[in-house]
Amino acid sequence: MTQAGPARAIEGFADRVSVLPGEQFGLHVSTTAPGFTVSAYRMGWYGGARARLVWRSERLPGSRQADPTVDQRTRTVRTDWARSTTVDTEGWPEGSYLLRLDAEDGSGQRFVPVTVRSAVTAGRTVIVNAPATWQAYNEWGGYSLYNGPTGGLATRSLEVTFDRPYLYDNGAGLFLVYEAPLIALAEKLGLPLAYTTGVDVARDPALLHGATAVVSLGHDEYWSPEQRQHVTSARDAGTNVAVLGANCCFRRVRFEPSGLGPDRTVVCYKAAYQEDPGYRAGKPATTDFREQPGADPESSLLGVIYDGYPVDAPYVVTEPGHWLFAGTGVKAGDSFPHLVGVEYDRVLTGFPTPRPIEILAHSPVVCDGRRSFADSAYYTVPSGAGVFASGTMRWVESLDANGPGGGRADHGMDAAAGAMTRQVTENLLRAFAAGPAGRSHPAADNVEAVYGKG
């Protein structure tokens, strides 16, 4: 993208979060230009390039669509935009896509993300896009699940909808920072991959059957109970799980329809869950998984648990001989500045924690004046599945770090951090793609050695 232009020059959204290859979806576009074009780029690895043009539209007529409205009860931003065009994905390969909208007068460009998902995941590593989390942080129209006009929780949305553009990163949501670098690396390795979204994992209990691994990317905070149940069932059937972020599976949400179709609304009342009509009707509370009612801390799946925000700290290696560090050359105590941030997880056995679990990196942090640790951890279960959690939200972002560090790029992470995380991630993906990792790499519990018996 070379010319984003002013806020309303052009923007849009897809009426499907994902489609199967050959299915159609609608694009709803608003622009001040008399016409526009759409270019569909498949994101991945193409000899160093991160995208390939798969399709481009003819010129399409443009119009400025109506301003959004805000639901008084839920403070949900709603659009009532007409469909501008229908896109046919016949011949499109499975994968994560960014559509680029170009105003014909050169006044602006915007992205629209969509996933062409895999119908079959057996024998493949499944990359799971996290649009529910993208949407939770989306402040297009002035509201997200965090903020409203007052800039705080008091006026936040209680429900958000996919029926609006993404404000962040020129319409790409959180995809480019937290997901694209991992996709590029995985495709570079030539592994058998499948693509889907958290919404689809929640909808289809059979989607992960036979998958070798499931990969949660850099910021994957908002899960429904169904998504969690289906990933847990896959783990217990031998599917490996890689969590390459932090604060994963933290918020419990419910998907509801919008006027454009099913699962188009993300419901998360958080501390106000008693106001939720769905909760009053007997559905699970849309609050943090670890909170009552129905507390179910995320650590039972992840091995680690979210511990705080914000931090910026070095990543400190504890077990340099672990197979995941093979080829990195790291030694005990080696540290990588800025790699721990901005949210972090740790092993905390006061919460449900699968055992045996190995702590591979144990990084001191200070979070809002409180001393703690960020942990990378690996555990195995009787099915043979291995589960790895990076313990830091910057893991995927660090895969692109190749500079001197200390500056604004990649949060100051340097080439050494990038080289280390790329090698660890390659080791992880290759081992996880080969089948249940616990059979060849069983975890050796070291929690007491790291934390002490107290």
C-alpha cells in the first residue's frame, strides 16, 4: 500500500470472515471516488515476497455509503451498506488474503482481510487466523470492546460486529503484525499447511480431526467455549498445539448472527456479564475464562497463564540444551532485549497446569511495579501431543527482526532475536508436522528446578 489517503477516501469489509475455495462473498465498500478496483493478494512466501496477486476486478462504480449507527443498548457500531460487488474465489488457493481497495482517482487505498479456508486439515499444520481478536480491538466508528467516546470501559461496546471495516493498519486489522510473519516462515519451510479461523474452529467440531498441529498466532485473545473445546479435543487425540503469542484464550466470547449472516457478532460483556441477555438465558458468561461463573483458567490448555501488561524485557534462556533450541547456539542465561512484551504469560501452578511441563526460557519482568517472570514452556499429554507456548506476544513479530535493534522497528528487537526465534519456530513446526511430538520429545518436568519447591 502506497497511498492510504484520508480516513473516508475508501474503506470496506467482506460479508464472510472465511470461504471455501470456489465460494463467493460480498464486498461492501464506501468511497468518495466515482469508481474503484479490488486486488486480491494471497499472503505467504514467494521467493522472499510476502504476497502474490491472485485476482483483480474490473472497474467498479463507487459511492459514499451512509454513516454508521450505534446501538443504544450494546453500543455496537452498525453499518447498513449495500453490497458493492460479489467476489468469486474459483481457482483461488487456500490461504490468508488481503484484498486491496484502490480508489480510481488515487485518493486512497485500504485492505480487507478474508481467509480462503481449508475443507480438510488431516495430515496438515493448521494456521488459525484470529479475527475475533482483530474485531475486539477494532475502533472503527469510535467503539471497540475496550473503548468508547470517553476512552475507557464505561462506554465500550458490549458486542462488536464484522459488518464494518477494520481501522487498524489501513484495514488489515492485527494480521500484518501478529500473523503474516509466521505464515511466511511456515510456507518457506514447505510444510503441509491448512488455513482456517477461530470462528470456523468454533463452528465445526470435526474441523481439526487428523490435523498434525494447530497454530495460534501472536494475538489470539478472544475464544468461544466451543473453540476451546475443539482445540482441547484435538490435543487429546494427538494434535500438537503451538501458541506463538501471549494472552491467548483469555476472554470467553459468544458468536451471534448479524443481518448479513451467522457468527458475525462477537459478544463479550466482560465484568458486565450479568447484563447479557444470553447469560440470563443460560449461556456461559462472556467474561474472562478464569473468572466465575464457570471459571476455567486457560492454563489447562496452554500450560501457561496470562500474567500482565505492559512489559518490555529481555527474553532469558533457561534450558539451552532443549531440542527446540537446536541450531541456535544459545547458552544458559543468554538474553534477547525487548523480546518479552507487551503482554506475557508464565507457568503458575496455583492454576490448573498440565504436567510434565518444561520451562525453556524464564525471563524476569517488572509489570506495573510488580516483579514476575515470563515463561516459554512445553508440555506433553498421554495422546502424544506436544504443546508449546512462547509466553510473549512479540514472538511472531520478532520473526521479522533483522536490524541492529534498539529503535522503533520491531519494538527494538535485533537480528539476534530474530535469528533465534526463527530457528526455534522452524524446529517447532517441523517436529509438530511430523506427528505427536510427545512420542519423540516427551517433556521432562523442571518447574521445581526453575521456581523452587515453594
